[in-house]
Amino acid sequence: MISEDGKKTFIQHVVVPSQKEIESLILGRKKALLFEKYVGSSSG
């Protein structure tokens, strides 16, 4: 989020994921990290 104008013109040429898609991606990443933490620590 450095320059709004530059970003807006750039976005027109790229398929931008919706807010929900981004949120689900972030959630999935967090869940995977937590899962790795618990599984990794419990398995030694």
C-alpha cells in the first residue's frame, strides 16, 4: 500500500483475489503453522 494510483492501475492488469479469498488464505496459513507447531512439538 505504497501508492494508491500505482496500485489501482496495476490491479487492472492482474486478477485480484477477493477479500474473502485472501482472508481464507491467511487463515489456512495460520492453521497450517499452528498444526505444524503442535504436531512438531508433540512428536519430539
